[in-house]
Amino acid sequence: MLILSILVSLPALNGSPILGALEVRLAGQALPIPPDSELRGLLYRLSIDDRTEQAISLAELIPPLADAWRVEAWQTGNGRTDSATKSVLWSAGDLAERLDRFWLIEKPGGTWGVVFDGKTLDGVGRIDVTGEHTEERPPEIWVSWEGVKELKKEIDRWSRLTGVKAKTVDVPDVRTKLLSVQRGGGRMPDLVMIQSDDLPALTAAATLQALDGMDSSSLVDKGRNAFNLKGRNWALPFYFDAQLVFYNPKLLSTPPAKNWDLARLEAESRRIVRTGRTPLAWNAYSAYWILPFALGFGKQAIEDADGMVRPDDMGTRSALAWLLRMRDEGLMAVLERDAMIGRFASGETAMILTGSYSIPEFERIGIPFGIAAYPTVPETGKPVAPFLDFKGLAITRSSRSPLTVRRLASYLTGPGVQQRFTSSVSKLPANHEAWELVRTTNAYFPQLERSYEIGVTVPATEAYSTYKNIMWKILRFVFAGSMTIDEALGEARRLIEANLKQ
Amino acid sequence: MMGKKVRIAVGCAAMVVAGMMCTGMNAFAQAADATSGASEAENSEAWSIELTGARNDWFAASDYAAMKATGKDYTEKKVERKGEQLVYKGLALKAVLALVDDDAKKREFDATLWKKGYEVTLTAADGYSATFSTADISSDALILADTENGKPLDKPMVVGDAPKNLWVREIAAIATSLAPTKTASEASAFSLELDINGKKAAYTLAELEKDPAFIEAPGSFTTSAGTKYANRYGGVKLREVLSRYMDVSADDSITFIAMDGYEMTYPGSRILDEADGLWILAFRMDGDYLPKDPGFIRTVKVGPGTPDIDGHLSVKMVKRIVVKEKDFKDFKLTLTGKRTETIDRSTVQSCVSCHREEVNFERKGIAATYTGFPLYLALAYADDPSYAPHRQGTDILSYDKAAAKAGYKVEVIASDGFKVTLDSRDLDGNNDIILGMYKEGAGVGDDEFPLVLVWDKNATRLPADIKNAKKITSIGLKF
């Protein structure tokens, strides 16, 4: 058993206490923690009781604990830590899992306050935590996709503060490598970044451990749903990208309004085409970009009640008819990604559909652009529903450090990291609290928020994978004019059903 | 599954009371006769644990009761948790693992195997999983407890003299690394075939691992997109293995045939060049067996200085090695246009393996089947200034289709200066016009070597002025 003592000395200076050096003791031994000047820099904005505070969680300043059952915060006066006058005690068996919600808040005059479980104490000078180390080996974390540099920085920050030497590896294709290492009996990582459509393969191979016991109530519902398969939670949502309309502001008469519709999009396109430019372009061959329109034109849901993904509904038919008409009238070009981006960058195309992951790339290259959430379909009153592509943090089933990485995953999905990381890479956080806090720091927040409201998550099912693969081929026949919409969708349904029966 | 599982348990419990020991399906077979009203018994099981190891089984509440009744492996652990002293009683975990630590249905615990070390993963009902190596803790350290301070637990808990992360409540599964991995299962059935000047031999991976030619050393390869992969490889020295059947000389040709039919030929000189390292047939990487793809065997070069080879020279999924001495002739094919590239025999052979086309060619007394790859794909090496095959990410196509459709001249030139001029529009996407490297399954003869321009007699798109060209050494693109 260890007793951690966090000692905040408050020396009197001209009669006013200041935030002093923080001392952490472990079994009577002082632990190295950042000096006061650095500690102040580690605080981040947090909304507590409708007030915005500068704070940091207790979990970020102590090593990961397997168990903690007692926390006591002591008030001190005149800088004397040995003359505590008042204390607040928290006693519960599950404190180790909840210290990421124990907030140390910077108070006026540089003093500390604490808030936890509805109890508060100001003028805190010392915090004693009674608990036990995890006694686990340093974890290995596999990260991928955009923002690897920023994410590594956050993991390094956690490592430095907690004393855990986490090893972070950039893996371009996490799913493939995980399955390959597992198949070969190699050493598995502990924490991995995955996307929701990795789940069928990874759960079938028993690669991950379910996270049903972890509290994910602070994370957005659509994110939690994205990583729920067969009633179990397999990952904590970390951030997400949304499909968006990217437009060239110089080529549009006015920026799209929040609740714009396809009629407005079409009218703007007719104006642009008269200038000799291509109004719209995207990869309409892909189910990934067609399904949002199908949902806008009346498709009830991606999956039917029996879990099948069927292509021959009225919504899909209407969506395809609209897209073909737009293409035939020269208002839209069907282009794959590279060609689409190239023409948008050169100013030849006014509007394209791509994901929010393109924002940092366009900013870096210097392409002039604005973004808009998908428009509404006037005939149905429903929005074209963008896909929300969640990335999440999962723990491998064979992890040797399951408690340590649970603490790390809680930190990464906590409001501090979520604010910093998502703002730096123009994504939306998966954490409710951070969501509100980045409202002013993420320049693209309104459009991303609207996209979340109207968006749907990518289904993590075999049925969707099959649908996607078959539609990729079938849609080419539709746009090439070699099959009618009805013929193509009927054939697609036959192929999907035949494939899933195998 | 549950029905069988439970009936096994009920049968075992009954027989243990009668002084008989049993596990698994034998017990089920006996119990099936002995037990009636099974459905009632099925519902009576409070819990069961999935066991995975050298064999798989279920361990149910009644199995637990039966083992506990013998008193043999039932023990006590005093531990401190959250500042309190607690007493747990339960079966030694090793007694449960004994059920699956070998593929026989016996109960003897294999202590030697435990000391040598294998992984055990404990999984709780809520999904929490923790893994340890048996080599790191005593076999007596953990128990599967059924009571805490004398009070029965609803479901068993793993607890004991081990780190707290291994104290797992409501245990639902216990898995060990003794279960053969998918790779190991597939690999155990794999054998490498050698056909060296008519002498045939085969080696399993187990045999290769024990071979005196086995070494482990660092090596690396760089993909054509510029990414370098460095690892520690284990495998047998290629030259040493081949030398058992032949004297490797610089003029020999060593052909590797992969499981998917891909072929690549090394000149003997490549294997003899040991300036920076040795070519090996690698089947381990960083201590782990290579999976089927890119393994089970791939060719790499290793050495103290971590030699780096071009990625395309590392043949993956090697199944067969065929050697015909002294018939290897290297060649070069130069492509000019918006950029210039000279490719060697290995690269051309790689093109043939990936884009293989076979044509039945008939012209001026020649009637033969040629194998090669479509001519239009070779144009990708010179049709734009920026991109060539495998020089960039897969999202960028090196072949400029738009340029081909716009039209440019393609001159196919033989070593004697003979030239055939074609239009890119006729070649675009045309798989019937090929650069042939093989004739009737063997390399083209000296009168045609190294490459010929041939087409299928039934080709639907054939330029009116196309001519057969032999001994092709260069192709020029004229824009």
C-alpha cells in the first residue's frame, strides 16, 4: 500500500498566499513533479458549475493506480502544511478509476481549490491519496491517421507527469498489423487507435478486450455507438471526422447558410457553370459518398431492422436520379479523390465533398476554402446525412498493462487532451465537456457541430462492408450509362445477398 | 455448447463422488448414459469459464465443486486489498490450467512448461483482460477463489500473490498461448521445395530452424515509394543451402516461385555478392514467425551492417526454388519520353508476374504461345515527368491514361535498330498486345531475346500497321 501525499506549499508573500511548489510524496518519498511555473502552464480550461476554471486532474499528476480508496484534501494557513485546519475526505473503493475527475483548480491569488464528487474545498495545501501502484510494465501504444505528432506530444506529457515510460509507435495500418502480429504469436501492443469499421475483424479474431467496465458517460453518444458491437463497447471514441462541403469562397456568390438546401446548391451551381467552371465534384462512385444522399432523399436507415444493408430503396433511387441529372446537366463531375482535389486547388471546381481531415492539409498547402455542413433535401425536409468517421482507443486482449492503459485512455479522452488535440488538427472532440470548450478555439466548430447533429456513424458490420464493395463496382455502371438505376440496384441487392450467404 | 458443457460437468461431479476421475468428452460420453433430465441440470449451472490452451474446454461450477471435493488443490490465500486483510479460498489456478496445458485430456499440471513460460490471459465478464507470463510468477501464486473472508463469491475470482491487475473478479475466460496460433497451424503444414538441376528436396520450417545454416541478423529493404523497413530476420543462408546441391556460379539462374504463382529469378552473381551481407530464406522477423503473407518464407539480405535491398528484390511467400545452372542472361530495357528509365530483367520479370498475359501469336510461319505483360503498362515509365510504377503511393496511378487517349507515338526498337511505330490510343488498355518474355513456357530463344512484340491472333483492337519486333531493347515515347 502506498500513501501519496501531494503537498502544495503556500508561503506568505506580502500577506498574499501564492501558488507554491507542488510536492508529491510516495511512501514518504517525494516524487519529482513539475516546478510551479511549469505546473501553471499545464492547467487547462474546464467548465465547472457553469464557471470556466483553469484546472488539472489529480490523475494527471500521480502514477497510475490499481486501487485507491481514500483521498483527503487539507486546508492550510499561512503556508504551513503541518497545521492543517480543515480537511475533506473522500472514501470509496473505486477512486482509482475516478481520479481523472478530481479537479485541482487555480483559485484567485494563486491558491488551489479541489472539486470532486460534489464536495469542494478552497485554500487547499495538501492532498493525501491512499492507493496502490499498478505494477505493470511500460505500455506500447500504436497510433495512426492525422495528428500523430500532436498525439505523441500528449502521450509524452502524460508519461512525464505520471512517470510511466510509454512507447508510442506510428503504425500506418493498425488493423492489418495487429492481426498479423496476433496470427504470428508476436508481442502485442497495449493500446491501439482503431476506426469503427475495424471492429468486425478485430472482434472476430478476439484481438481486443471489451471496455464495458469503463465509464464512458462523458463521451458523445454517436461515438460510443460507433464502437459498440453486439452490445459490447470495444473502444473509447477519441475524435471524429465529418463529411463536409468544401467551397472556394471566390467562386460562390455567398457562403452557404447553416440550413441551406439542395435547391440553393443547384441554383449556385447553375450560376457557376456559366462562368466555365465545374460547380461540383466528388467521388460519387463510392457508397461512402452516396449513402448520405440516399438518407437525405428518404432512405430510412443504412441498415434494415434485420441488419442487412439493401440498396434498392426509394431514397437511393431518388438520390441517384438527382446525381445523374446534376452530372448530365454539367453541374457535377464524378471524380476520384486526386483529380477532385487537383481541380479544386486550381480553382477549376467550385465545390467538392471531402472529410474534415482535409482542413489541415488545405491550410498547409494554402488552398482558399470555406466549409459547409451538408444541405437539406427540399422534397423530404431531411438533411443529406454526412458520415461521421470516429477514431477510437482500444485495449488489446493480451495487454500486460491493462490498468495503466485504461488510465491513459481516460486521460486521452478527458477534457484537457480533447481540447488541445482536436483544436490543433481541426477535428471535433469525442468528449462532451471539451466540445463546449473548443466552441471558440476551433474556427470550424459551427459547421462541424451541425454535421454531428445531422450525421450518421459508419456501420461496423460485415453487411455494410459487403454493400460498400459491391456498390463501388455497380455505381460505375450507373454513371457510365450501361445500366439503369433500377437494373443496377436490383443487381446490387442480388450480389449483396449472395455474398452474405456465403 | 452449453448443454454439452453442463452435462459433462454433472457427469463428472457424479463420478468424482463415486471415486472416478474424468474430463471432457470421454466424461460426456459416459455421463450421457448416466444422466437423465439434462435440461433441468443445464439450467442449474451458475457459471462456466472458457478454457483455451493446447486443447479447449469449459470449466463449470459443477467441475469446480468436483475438484474442490477432492481437497487436493483447494487452498487459501491471505492478501491485503485496499488496506484490509482478506482471506480467499479456492482452487489453485494451476490445477485448472492443467486441464488444457497439453492436448491430452489429463489433469497433470506441467510444471516444466510453466517455468519455461507461456502467456495466460484472464478475462472478466465485463471484458477486462490481463495477461502474464507464467515464467514471471510462481505456479502457486494464484487461485481461483470461491470464498472471500468465508463468504461465497457469486462467481470465481482470480487472486493471490501477484500484481493486482491479475486479480480478476467474475472470471469468464482463461486463455493460454499454448493454443496453436493460426500462423503456426498453417506454417506447420508448409514445406519449401527445391528443384536444383533435377535434384528435388523439401524442408519444413521446423527442419529449417534446426538447420546449421540458420542465422539471425538485421536486414532491411526499401520500397519503391521510399519507405525503409529494418528488422531482425531469422532464416537459412541461401548460398549454403544451395551449395548442398550445386556449386553456385555467377552465371546460374535461381528462380523463386511464390505460393501465388509470382516468379523472380536471381542471377548467381547476386547470391555470391556477400560484400555487405548474406541472402537468407527468412521465416522469422523480430523473433516471430512470418505469417503466410509475406512469409512463410521471404528472401532478404542480412548482416552486421543491416544491408538494405530494393523491396522488389525481396521475394515474398516463397514456395519453390528452381535452379538451372548457367542459363541466366540479364538484360536491360530503356524507356524514354517525358522521363527516362532503364529496367533490368528482375523488374521486367516482376511486371510479368504481376500483369501476366498470354497470347496465341500467329504470323509469317510463327505460331506460338507467348507470355509477357501488356505493352501499354510499360509506357508508364516514361509518359509523364513525375510518376513511374511503384515510385509513389498506390493512390496515384503512374500510367497517364489521359495522355495515352490524347495520343502519342510509341517506338518499339530492337537491338539491331529495327523499329515499329504505334499509336498510344491503340495500345491504351489493350491487353492483347504484349512484350513477350517467354515462348511456350520457356524463355524466348536467342533470335528473340530478350523481349518480343507479339499480339493475340484474336485481338479485337489491333493497329493496321503493327509488326512483330524481336530483340527489343528500348521503347521511345514521342509526344
